[in-house]
Amino acid sequence: MVREDLRNVAIIAHVDHGKTTLVDEILKQGGVFRENQAMAERVMDSGDLERERGITILAKNTSVRYHDTKINIIDTPGHADFSGEVERVLSMVDGALLLVDAAEGPMPQTRFVLSKALEMNLKIIVVVNKIDRPDARLDEIEDEVLELLMDLDASEEQLDNTPFLYCSGRAGTASCNAHEVGTDLTPLFDTIISYINPPQREPDEPLQMLISSIDYNEYVGRIGVGRITRGTLEVGQQVLLGNYHDPENARKNKIVSLLQIQGLQRVPAETATVGDIVWISGIENISIGDTICAPECFEPLPFTKISEPTVEMTFSVNDSPFAGKEGKFVTSRQLRDRLMRELLHDVSLRVTETDSTDAFRVAGRGEMHLSILIENMRREGYELGVSTPRVLYKEIDGKRYEPIEELSIDVPEAYVGAVMEKLGTRKAELQDMHPQGSRTRLTFLIPSRGLFGYKSEFLTDTKGDGIMSSVFREYAPYKGDIQKRSSGSLISFETGEAVTYGLYNAQERGALFIGTGTQVYEGMVVGASPKAEDLVVNVCKRKHLTNTRASGSDDALRLIPPRNLSLEDCLEFLAEDELLEVTPKSLRIRKQILSNQTRAKMRGKK
């Protein structure tokens, strides 16, 4: 049986190439919204963090109707740190729209997501987006994409038959010709219907469905999301649940509820068949990679291997003098429960216990992957301490191997020298360099640890005009030592309230992170020193009153505005012997050993 009334597609692309904006227009023109309905921009980015940062973190499902065909669409993240999301949802679709920016062309993450789609034999439709950009390179982009397909060993059919469309996601237009502007997205809908294969299987065959994603609801518990690859599923049906890698532990269960997506809403359904993407509840401890089968025919499906984490941090209970003042969840049990809950739906995350009951090693795909988790936790009311990021090494044939990233940098010509000089000290190797108008595209291979702390330096060197992105490439032999942070820290001498007089004297020693009235404690980092060594400063020091007055002694003290650090800035700044104290209201960098006297003694011993 061929289901001509259904198509399943994913939208894949590098970050910021316009996936979510294009989905907005697909929903509008697919009739999901009334003509007069008010609608937020990037409606698929439903999380607060996604809206604030303008990025997609979790894959989202939606559907539209085009004539008599339902098109299920999955909007995927573009950041390499969330590529675990991309890998698993591709198992639910038969084809993918590969979005490529008309000016930037294929980028590192474009290569990554395309390679995954080709591995799974998906049909690809190339959508050149943002064709209305003044710096669009429409004549060159098609050649660059075909070169990428050849690099990734695409088949003859994929090279010859892959359709190219030219879109403006913001304007909601698509055209089959690079130099003709379309009027709406009809060419895109028509191409999806004609080129993407419809689901095919007999509905009366035994049930088979792979769980590709997990949702969670306080009322019904864990919800499995997946596509039915064979047979029919009904509410109340008895099923067998098991895993391909552990077939012995299959267990019987009953489907309590069944939901399908219509537009942006999940609607209850009594039955679903081959090709349908469904949400099922009622099965305890259901997990990503499990297969649901008919009880009389247990044939579990293999699950796409998710790439291993490359970066780890230590999450620990907050033990600073201000612990427990701002958060609701402060104990090790609460921290552990929250991290274990995150594992239920984040397949790229690893959490390991340490010798201490108060600390956990948390490994992920990159700094951003872990910083998003930290930001979500602090918004939920958690207090914790976070160590500096560390890369995960591998031992291969007795040699130490480290993760290598492919780094793509797009900068104005004037800044190329500064960028190459800085990256040279971080063990980066230049792979490619070519001009694009007044800008230059540079491609490097660089150890993951070479990128720690580089982003803020890069933005300073390029006056905020540079674009950088990276994606994991491979493990390679250790490249040698990389110089750590060249600046030291300004450390608070005592516990108390920062005052103008103390800050005025401290700002002569370096750049401050705090302003007047900030509560500080001994061992807390209050600024950055231009010298390599740490300096202890007393920001709580008040001016002693005297009964003599001299001309100019009471002039107003002028303070330089403090540098406000974001979560990512704090993680980049952290030294090996420092922690980041994270609470719902504050981010404080501190020394692991708070006592200035104890630290001085330890330095003396060394």
C-alpha cells in the first residue's frame, strides 16, 4: 500500500540559514492560521531561551495540508551542539529540505546534517534561502552544493535528480529558477509532493514503530514519539516494547492514549497507520531507541548511533557563603534528580557520579549544549557550582587523542591577519581560504580545547563583525599544550558590600565585573587583572573620615562601568582553580578554595 495522502520531511541546515522563518510561511500558506490571526515570529521556537537567542534547541513537529496531502514537517536545530536532536529525528522522515544561505553557501553544519541524511538514504531537496539578500551569490551556490554532495559520496541519482529551489523565507516565495522571484510557496509544496517518497507498507502487517524522541508530562509521565513503519496502532492495544541491543528484556504494555499533530496542535486519535508520526503514553520507562511491536511478532529496529560527547564539566552543590539565599533547589538529591530527568530526552548528554555525593560529571556536545542546560536549571530555581569546561580525550593504541573541530570563519579582509595570528597560538591549521566580495572565508581544523575562551576574543578582534561556527570533525593525536588565559583574576579580600571608594582603588588594577552595592565574599572574583597572576583587592574598603579637609579631597570618585558577563562569558573566563556559582538571580565567579590565606600557603608550597 502506498499512502499518497502523506509525506514526512525534515528541514535541516546550518544555524541561522532561515529554517524556522521558512516554517512560519509554510504554516501560513498551508492554512494553519486564519488570515486575520495574530502570530508571533518563529512560532516553532516555543522555548523562552529559543526566542531570546534566536536559535532552535529542540526539534519540533508540525503539519500542513496541501490539497489532499498531509505534510508532516520537523524543524531541526542548526547548532552543532544540538546535532543529537537532528540525528534521531531523521529516522522519522523520508526526505529532507536542505536549506542553504544564498550568500554564505554550505557551512560546517550543512556538511554534517547532509552527511547524516545521505547515510539514511533520504531524498534531498536543496532550498537556496534568502535570495533577496543584496550579497546573494545565486550562480555559485548550486555548484558549491553539488561539490559538497560529491565530497559526501552521494549516489548518481542524488547528484542528477536533486531538485534546487530558490526561496525567500521571510517573503514566503519560492521559484524553480534562480533569477525569477516566485509569488508564493506553491513550487515548494509541489516539489515535496512529487519528489519525496510517500510511506509504503501494508497496514495489516504486524505493528512496528521506533521511538525517536521522548516528551514528558506531569500528568501522564513519559510520552514516546515515533513513526509507524509497519502495521496499525490503536488506543487500548496490547504491544511488546523492547530494544534492539537488549531484545531479552522485552515487556508487554498497553497503549493508553494516542495523539497526532495537526498544525501546531496535538489532537487525540483512535487509530494510526503506516507513516503516521504519533505520540503515545501509558508505557512506563519508555526510552529513545525502543521499538513497539505486535506481541506475536517482536522485531526491534536498530537505532542510529548518536555521536559521543566531547566536552565535560563538573556540576556540584553550591557551597558558597551565599548558598541557599536565591534558589529553591539546593541539595545534592535535587541536583541529581534534575540531571537524571534531563537524560530522559537528551540523548547526547552523559551524567556520571563522582567520588563525592555532591558533584556530578556532565558531558555534552559542546560548551553551548551544556550552557543551555545550566541556563534552564537556573530559571527553574536551581543553585549549583560549575567547573571550567574540559575536553574528553581518548586512548587509542597507547596514544592520547583529542576532539578536533572544523572551524569556519567569515570576516572582513582587514581582520584576517589578527584572526590567523590568534588561532595559530591555539594550534589551528588553515585548510582553506577564499574571498567572498569584501569578506574572506577561512576554514581551520582546531582542537576543541583551542576554542575555549576564544569567542569573546574573536568578537573583540573583528569589532563584532565576524561570524564563526564549528562542528566536530574527528579524534586526532594530541596537538600539544595550548597557553591558557593570559589574564589573572581580581579577588575579593573580605565578605561585605562593595563600595565606591574600594571599587575606585580596585579599578586601577584591572577591569571590574561588579558595581557599587554588590554583595561579595572572600575568594569571589570581582574583575580581571591584565597581569597573569591573581590579585587580592578590597572592594569593601571605606574612606576613613578625618577632621582635616584638603582642597580636592572630597571630589566625586568616577567609576568605570563594570563589565557585565553573560553565562557563556563566565564559562569562557573560568580558570582551572575557579568555579562558577549559578543561582536564579546571580552568576558569581569564585575560587574553589575561598580563603585567601590558604591559597597563598598552597602557592608557597608549590
